[in-house]
Amino acid sequence: IRFNRLIAEVTVSLAEVQKAIKGLVLMSMELEQMGNSMVIGKVPELWAAVAYPSLKPLGPWVTDLMDRITFLNDWMTKGESPNVFWVSGFFFTQAFITGTLQNFARK
């Protein structure tokens, strides 16, 4: 759900910035700050507020986001657990580890 929220925020805000640049909508302070952040290679605050903690600049952050989405998408489409989990790729790693321990304890 958190990744869905993040993807939705990125999609909507990028569309709004494009409209504002074309002059189709009013350029709000948030959109201007977002555009300025992107120009200097920083993750916009609108995205950082709903994203996982990261100190990466915008380019590597987007690459990392795409890698995380690909990892989760592959896991869902194959319908089976991967042999190796990218633990730091999860939004809340503690919940994953707790769930894994509970499943192990049930066996």
C-alpha cells in the first residue's frame, strides 16, 4: 500500500508540474518547490513525505525506487517466494522479519 501511495503521488505531481510548466494550471508554491528540487537533483519534499528514508540524490533515488518496484512485482507475478530477499528494499523491514520469524515458529 505504501509503494502504491508513493507511485500515485509521483504520477500525479509530475503531471501537475507538466501542466503548470505549459501554463494550463496555476503554479503553486509546492509545484514550484518540486520543480526546483528536480532541477538541482534533489528528491522533492512531496515525494519524500510518503517515501522510504533515503539520502540519495534524485537520479539514484528513482533508480532505487524502480529496482524496489521490480523486485516486488517479480515476486507477485511469479507467485512464489524468491530464494533471496532484498530486505532493505522493503518499506518496513521489521514487519517482514517478524512475519518470517512467526512463519518459521509455526513449522
